[in-house]
Amino acid sequence: MIDDIRAWTAELAADPSSLIFLRLGEALRRRSQMEAALKVAVAGLTRYPHLPDAHDLYARILSDAGDLERAFDEWDMTLRLVPTHAGALKGIGFLYFRAGENELALQHLEAALQETPDDEGLAQAVERVRDLLQPPPLEPVEPEVEASAPPPTPDERVLLVDAGGLPIRGRLTDPAGVEIGERIGALLAGTAREAARAAGLLSLGEWQGLLIECTQANLCLVKPTPETYLFEVQDPDVPIGQLGLRAERTARAARRWLEAMR
Amino acid sequence: MSRTYLTLLDPLTRLVGARGAMIVSAEDGLVVAEFLMENVKGSALAALAASLANRVARVVETSGRGAPRFMQLQAKGGSVFVALAPADLILVLLTGPETAAGAARLEMLQAVERMG
Amino acid sequence: MRTVEPWVAEPLNAFVTESSARLTLLMTSSGQVVAQHGFAGALDVMSAAALGAGIMASSQELAALMRWPPFRIMVHQGRAQGHFLCRFQTPRGWWIGLVVYGTDTSLGLVELFFDQLVEQLLAATPHEEKPREVLTADFEAELNASLRALFGR
């Protein structure tokens, strides 16, 4: 391995545009030489910004280095370039699994397995996630938005409102514990309309979400259904990339609850 | 147009999928500086982004969670990123769906720091 | 809403909805009100229109004196309110828009949607109708007729 690294390094030095950077970067990553791996990957990406394997390599390095948010972005980019890229499907699948999003994890891991059916480790991972998603025993349980949301905190942080901004479910309080759900709901209706208008007039299609990073929290507004909006507040130390994932999870619970109510 | 502002906007336009970057007056939604692809209507982007930012600011203020500093409007066909800058300005970036949000956020927050 | 020309109603309604303008007057370049929409309150609409037309006319003269192209837009921005004046050409001649807006919208939005209003008015203008010649003898009668239509007097 060391000889290979030496040889590939020499080859890359002689020809900086060589695609050998992919093998070199991966080898350095496996040896936990993260700084060197990052330099190689970033230099390669600069030359080949549309090469899916380059984004995949970079994502793997970022994931090993603990920068999951950026790793997600890089694998997401890889999939935009090649929707069937096995490495990216696997990577995003594992990230979703780590975030507790088992349904999305399974979806991506199964897609990866279709591309690489001989990957035994991947096949085992798929089985494991399938087991976790086995439906619970049937018993009457009232669906709760809060049950699927992050653990409760002293102030309430999740609010579901209708298109007119009237609260349907959940509560929202400010850091002093004052109930603000109705006021926020009223503002959310206008904000959502503004978001829809901006997306429409700028030819971006249907708006899907609004992520807001503040000095004291991160906020997220999503649409569980065309007639409802979900507003969630998270601590500022929750990475903003995870904010969207969590809000989507809560939105799915909200949809199930709304269906059950109907 | 100020060379300084164009220098600030240049790195943003180099992001994969970027369609336009601008500095906008938050209060009146007018363009201060812009660097756009030819099919992007700057006045519309400026006015709509500023309006959305002002609405978000009211939500944040009511929620008692400090002040907004960055936001992303996600849509099927792309995103509008907004970072709040000094002197009642906002930094706006319009992108396609292929733009990495993490990279856009970092570049914009760095640009805001340079504006300070 | 009040309008002398019925085809103005829909574009004007759309403009007020999108821009959140408090009051919008559309007038000819001589200050005759064509349409009105919004909270006029105790405002003397006809005087406001005449003044708006006068402001645009004097700004044109100033531009001509300075050998500049004519101004299309003029804005008076106050703390809580702004006035937006815009001159635009229609098949019926030059018109002026006077838009009063508050802090719940912005100049950028007013300008954005006013441009759309102009496009929609141009598209909606009936083309088969030729502008009638205004003879001096009929002018007073025409003016009174449009006033009656506008204000129901």
C-alpha cells in the first residue's frame, strides 16, 4: 500500500490532471491520513468539478472526518450527476441510518444494492434496516406529532398550522415560556405565501421548505400537505443540514396524524 | 457598480449551479450590486428576496430566538439563499438544484464577514 | 375599485394584491383619473392626480432643460409611507401611475409589480377602439361624463 501511495503520488505530481488522484485519495483515507486525503480530493475536484467519483471520494473523506453535513451535500451532488451511483447511494443511506431515518436509509441502501448486488456488507445492512422497520404489533395508539419529534425540551418547539395560520397541533413558546403559537401561526401563513410567490416568480417551481439559521436557534418551515405548514425550532448546535431532515421526519408524522384524523 | 461589491460576489457565482448573486437593500428591496446570468431578472430577485427576509425576520423576532443570519428557500428547481449583512443589506444567491447548500452557506457567511 | 375603462380592473386588482399598495391611481398625463383602487380616505383624489401629473410634467421639463432623457419613475420616500410615480405609454396615450405604499411592502415590490401592471394593461387595451377626437366644444361634456362615471355623481 505504501509503495502504491508513493507511486501514485509521483504520478500525480508529474501529471496533476491525472485521474490517479481518485485511487490516491482513497488510499490516504483508508490510512486515516485525512489532511493529505482532503488536499488530494479537493485538488482533484477543482480540476474535475463534474466527476461523480471525485465528489464521492470527497464525501467519504468528509464523513470519516465527522463533517456529515458536507458529506451529505457531496453525495447529494454525486447523485445529481449520476442518480445510480452506488457509492453515493450507500453513503447517503448510512447517513440517514445514523440520523434515525430508517425508511430513507432503506430506500437508498436498496438502490445501492441493486447496483452492486455482490456487496455482502451492504446486503447485511439492508437486512438489518428492514428488520428495524418491521411494523409494531397492532394496538390502538393515537398518533402524536410529538412522539416522532426530537425529545421534548422545556419550551415547546413544534407547531402545525393550517393554510390560514391557525394552529392545528403542537405548541410553541418563546425561551421565557410564553405561548406564541397563534402569533407565529399568523406570521407563518404570510411567510409561506411569500415563499411560494418567490419560488414561482423566480421559476423555481414549487417551494419545499425554508431553513432559517438564527443567532439563538435554527428554524424550519415545511409543508406536510398542501394545506398545512409545520414549523420547528432546534438548538443552534444542531447542524442546519440535520434541521431539514428532522423537520421532514416530523412532517411525515404529521401527515400520518392528519390522515388518521380524517 | 462598486468593484468591492463585485469582488465579494464573484466567489458566489463560481459555485456549481449558481445563477446569480446580489447585494440588496433589505428595506426597499432594491439592487445595490449584482452579478447575474443573462436570463435572471435582478429586480425581481432583489425585491422578492428582501420581502421574504423581512417576513422571516418578523417570525424570528416573535419567536424570541435572536436574529436571523442565514436562510435557504428550497424549491424543486433550485434555491434562494439569503445572508443578512451589515448596514441593512442582504446577500442573495439564486441557484439551481445542483448547488451544494453547505458550500453556498459557507461562501455567503464568509462574504458577509468581509462586508463587515 | 373605480375605473372608467373596465379592462383596467383586473390588472389593477392584481397589482394591488401583489404589491400591497395602500392606494393606486391611474391617470392620463393631464391628470384625468382613469382608475382608482385602495384606501383613499379623505384624500381629494382628483387633486392628488392633478398634482401627480404636475410633478411628472415638471420633472420632464427639468430633464429637457438638463438635456437628459425623460424620467420614467419618481419616488418620494418617507419614514412610514412612500409615493411612487411612473409614466408609461399605452395605446391611449401616456398614462401615469401614482402608488401610495406603506411599510408592509417595499419600493422594490411596488416597482416589480407595476412593471407587470403596465404589461398587462398593454395586453388588455382594446385595439379596435380608435381614440376619439376631443373637440373643444365637447371637452367639457366628456370631462363631466368621466367624472360621473368615476364618482357616481
